[in-house]
Amino acid sequence: MRRNLEALIANADALADQFEGYEPKDDDFDAPVPPLMAVKLAAFKRDSAEKELAAAVEAAREARVSWRKLGEAIGTTGEAARQRYTHA
């Protein structure tokens, strides 16, 4: 068993050296995103955008912007905006 542990440690050291010495190439940044990762990234962006929108709506309401104007800015009715963001 000791020999396997030594081999594992040697392999880990080799991988660490390879990682630390890696210099990215220009085309590394153009690699396609795997489909499931693209879905996760899009969901993260949607969640972030929704939080940003809710904060912006809250700030606008504090500045006494009407629900009608907020609805127009969001692309919906004032009533729909009020229902969606009153408790956000």
C-alpha cells in the first residue's frame, strides 16, 4: 500500500507543477461552453439580473416613481409590476 500512496503523491506533485507552470493560449478563451454549464450560467445571470431589477424598482419606488411608469420601463403593466415587486 505504501507504494500506491507514494505514486499518488508523485502524481499530485506532477499535476501541481503542470498547473503552476501553465500559460494560457489565446484560443483557450474561445473554447465552447458545455451545454449544461451554459444553462447554469444563464440561470445565474437571470437570477443576478432579477435581483438587480428588484433593487432598482425598490429605489425607484422610494423616489416616488409610479407603478405605471415602472411597468412601462419593465415592459409590463403597472399592476403586474406592483404585484411582482411589492414584496421583493
